[in-house]
Amino acid sequence: MLRFFRPALNRTWRFLRQVSGDDAYERYLRLYAANQKKHRHQAPPLSREAFFKAWQDEKWDGIKRCC
Amino acid sequence: MNKTLQLLAWFAVAIVGAAAVGGIALHRGESINALWFIAAAVCIFAIAYRFYAAWIAARVLVVDASRATPAERLDNGRDYVPTNKWVVFGHHFAAIAGPGPLVGPTLAAQFGYLPGTLWILVGAVLGGAVQDMVTLFLSTRRNGRSLGQMAREELGPIGGFAALVGTFTIMVILIAVLGLVVVNAMKHSPWATSTVAATIPIAMIVGIYMRHFRPGRVLEASVLGVVLLLLSVFGGGYIDQHAFLRGLFDHDGLSLAWWVIAYGFAAAILPVWLLLAPRDYLSTFMKLGTIFLLAIAIILLQPEVKMPALTQFIDGTGPIFGGSLFPFVFITIACGAVSGFHALIASGTTPKLIASEADIRMIGYGAMLLESFVAIMAMIAATVLDPGVFFAINSPAGLVGKEAADAVATISSWGFPVTVEQMEILARQMGEATLFARTGGAPSLAVGMASIFGSAFGQHLLALWYHFAIMFEAIFILTTLDAGTRVGRFMLQDMLGNFWPKLGQTSWYPSVLLTSAIVVAGWGYFLYIGVIDPNGGVNILWPLFGISNQMLAAIALSVGTGILIKSGRLKYAWVTALPLSWLVLVTTSAAWEKITSDDVRIGFLAAANDMSAKLAAGLLPPDKAAVAPQLIFNQQLDAALTLFFVVVLWIVILDMLRVSYRSLSGKPVRPMIEAPYVQTQLDSAWVRD
């Protein structure tokens, strides 16, 4: 039973994390690592706290909610 | 074979949809089951999405899945990010669906269930969803440009300026009317007031948790917040029973309005992470959860709609707002049918996340259909109430009388029987002292939702369900208020920065304080007037909001029509020109009536003149005479504002026609500024992980 539901539950959990931004930092790190091969960044990646602050400030800069 | 089966299935959907719409349109009995509404909406939306939206995407817009989107080309991991289409759909829907689709249909129910329902269905399919999808497409092709930028670059500086000014004024009116809805739900209700007040520290706790305690753990923090919110609904019940605590939260409308104004200012200058962002998570989760629950409850319970299909108020004498069916039902229900505001989300924000142009139909057209579905549910929740109860909750005291006995006598004389005892029992069940004259839609919707939830999940919890519904509406009204004030501030700083660059710096604190104060004073003024107006304020503010929102929609559709014609697709331009013509007709005639009507409940100037005459003749009681000069000035201001909206609208239309005419007659026009074609490199499997 559990084996049957596990993939669906996993997918739902991943979706929830992504849609809420819970995994935004992990995604950022992955993108950073992928780009690192191409560009050779000078600066190290942002810390979780710094990333989250920047992400949130950017998210609320503009019209983000409607009527 | 497979194709034949599909064809048969769609044929069946069409038949069921037609039968459901025919059923609700022609039914003239005591009551009609709400499932008919759900069936009509689901079938019509399915057909519109499968055929009309697909045709627009393929033929009119010619979406190209092989073309790299700005999210792919400009991917920076922050605002430009190619994202799974369901995730973008979630973000886009959470952004466009606010309290509007809940309030508008509730108010429009004064005409009966039919006009509003038909307008929601037709307006969304042919107007609102088309506007959202076309704007989303155009902005995606232009690196996520905003509506104002597109208007400026494709039509000219006049169109751009109109879009900017339109957006700013609509924001001010929107926040004022939403503030009024919250105030009317909280006045002399310690339970509602304390619960709504508790959402502020709860949001802050969540904010601090996400910022410092466990950075970025959005889900954990949201679960914590939702649990605290539910506790605050219980806690409100306790406060309501407590003699001393009750007094702390028992206020009249005016003092609550001042609190809301003070809150708005504080929210605009506090950092986003402390209040706005965490509140938004909470309101989004609450919104999605409650709407889902309401849909389940309606399907399980299949409540009977008791409001007649049409009421006598289609002649314009309605108690909630004055004005006849045409054009006012189309102004009252903006969100849920066509909402110009969506064009601001569909340009600028969402396009930066879209991984493939193939997703545009689902996100642009589909999300609007879902919002429209929410509007249908709000219509159901309002019309399952006894019509007498619905009118008793929503009719302002200035119209039906301050005393309960007068109010029920007036409402019963309209042919909607209701008694004082019935209202008292209902108020007691809902844990309120009174439900009379709670104009604005939130309380009647909450009573409707509470009775639906109560029947489905437990009758003894009615008071809890009622205050849960009030909290649910208040929390995202306050989110819109916070976010709107902040956007107004940014726009004002941007404008003022042209005159004194320092004022344009969004991080310079004196500028932040000054511009926040100006924006809050703007909507605070209309909120204040709305609260002191004995006719309830909603009568004035909601039509003004509707007109301004439809004006913005007309601007967005003008941009779309202009670009379609410029790009040589004249034969398809009717797709946007049709809803545009309708909106121009509706907005202009509504504005005309609001300015010139002799009826004091419709015409702003008629009301101002009437009150001046009464004031001069000494006919007003002292309390009304004291505020009369303010109300007179406000009516004149509203007339001027309405005129301004219509003038802006016509300037944009004429500008669009000028550009189209030049383009068709081969004269030079501004070039299209579409970003050049780049082949997508994106592995769609990567985005969809």
C-alpha cells in the first residue's frame, strides 16, 4: 500500500516545497554549481540567510498581489 | 476510433453545460440546487479552455514552444527562473485571486443570482481569461515588460502615462474599499476584531522564524502560522465571553478605520520579511485551503439557492448599491469576470518564470478560469441565504432604518420576508451581537460559508466557522492592503524621482516615510469618508473601483488589439476588440450615469446637490449636518475622478485606433519590440523534475 502511494506522496511534497519556495536555496545552489563550471564565479555562493533575504526583497519589489 | 470517442465526450460536455445554463436561466421555482451552477461553470470552462483558448494560442498568438522564453535566456536564479508550469500556475493564481471575486458577486446578488452568474461565465471566457492570456503572451515575448512599458513602447507615451496613472488611482480606491469591507466586518464585533488583530503578531512570529530562527524554511513556518491562526479564532471566542477583554476589542467603525489606517502606514514602512511576506504565505495557504474546502462542501451538501433568478432591483432601486442591471452588474463584478488588475501580474512578474510558451494557455487562461470558479462559489454562498437575511445583512442603516424592527419591516415590504427573531437567532448562532447593516459582502459571505460548512462539517460550530470565514477574508484583504500601499509607494517614488532624484531612491528613509504617508492618506481619506457615510460607503466606493478596474482592463485589451493589428493579424483582432468594445460601452455608460443621473443614489453630483439643498434648508439632523460638507465635497470629488477615468480610457482607445489606422494605411508606426527568436535549449524534463 505504502509502496503504491510513496511516489505520489514524494511528488506532492516536492511540488509543495517548490511552489512555496521552501527549496529555493537548494535550487540556487544547484544553479550556482552548474554555472560555476561555465563561468568560474569569483564570489562564493550566498549563505542561506543572505539568499533568502535577497530572494524575498526581490519578490516584493513590484505589483505582486491583486484584488 | 479514439478521435470519435473524444468528440463524443466533448459533445456530452457541451450538452450538459448547455442544459445546466439553460436550467439556471429558465428556472423559476422556489429554489434551485447549487450543483447546477457548478455543472454549468465546469462544462463551459472546459469547452472554452479546450477549444477557444487552444485556438487563440495556436492561431491568434501563434505560440511557439521552440522559442526560448525570457526565463531561459535571462535565467539569473532569482527573478528570471524557468519554472515548472504547475508551480507558475500556483504563483500566478495566488497573485491574481484576492478578495475581489468574493466581494463583487456577493454585492451583485442583489439583482438575483442570474445576471451575475451569466456575466461571470461569459465575461471570463470571452474577456478576462483572454485579456490575461494575451497580456501574458505579449509580455513574455518582450522579456517580461510591464503593461505600462508595453503601452508606452507599442502605442506611445500617452498610453504609457494613462496606464501608470490608472494603476496608481485604482490602487488607492481598491485599498479604501477593501479596508471598508474589513471595518464593516469588525465593527462592534470583539470576536472578529480580536481575531483579525491577532493575525498581525502571528505574521510577525512567522516572519522572525523564517528570517532568523530557521532561515528560508517556508513550509515549517507556514504550518506554525496556520496553527496559530486557527487558535486565534478559538481565542476570539474566549475574548468575546470575557467582560473586560471584550471591551478592549469592541469599537465603532470610525475608530477601527483609524486603526486600519495606522496599520497600513506601519506595514508600508516595516521591512517586508517582518510582516508582508509571512502574512502572504499565511493568506495564500488559507485562501487555497478554504476555497478547496468550500468546493468540497458545496459538492457534498448540494445546497439550495434561495435567491430568485432576478429581483425587482434590476430597475436600479437596489439597497446595496443604486443603479440598474445594465451597466452596473458589469461594474460590480470585475474580478471573477474581467479584471484589469490581472494585466499587471500577467506582465512583469509571471512571464519571468515561464519555461515554455506552450504553458501560456494554462497559466494565463486557466488561472483566470479558476478565479472565475471562485466567483461562482461566492455567488452560491451569498444566494443560499434566505433573501431576507441577505438584504438585512447588506442593507445600510441609512436606507432601511437603524432599528431592527424598521429594517425588517422595510426588507419584508420588498417581498423578502425576515423577522427580528430570525436575525437575532442567526446573530447568536454566529457569535455576534447583531448582523444588521454589515454592508460590504464579507459578513454575508461568512454567514453563507458558515452555514454551508456547518451543515457539511458540524452545525454546533457555526460561530467558529463564521469567524474563521471573517478571518480568512480579512487576512488576505490586509495582504492586498500592505502590498498595494507598498506598490503605490514605489510608483510615487518613481514619479517624484523625476522632479527630485533623491525622492526616487527607494531606500532613502525620509522618502519612504513621505511617500508612504501620501499613499496611506490617499486611501485613508476614502476609507474615512466611506465609514462616516450613512449610506454605507460601499455604494460609492465599489462602483468607483469597478469602473477603474474595467478601465485598466480596457487599456490592457487596447494594447493587445493594437499589437495584433500592427503585426498584421487584423482578421483576429476581434478576439481582444470584442471584450474591449463591451468594456468601453459598460464603463462609459456607468460613468455617465454616476456623473449625470438625477437619482441621488446613483449620480454623484445629484447626491451632492441634494445634500447641499437639505443642509441649506436645515433639514438634516445635527449629526448628519456635521459631516455633510465633507460628504458633499467627496461626492464632487468622486464625480471628477469618474470623469478622469473615462477621459483616460478614451485617450488610450483613440491612441490605439490612431496607431492601428496608421499601420493599416501603411504609414510608419513604432516598431514592434519583440525580443528576437532564439531556439530553446531547455530540456523540458529538467524543468519538470
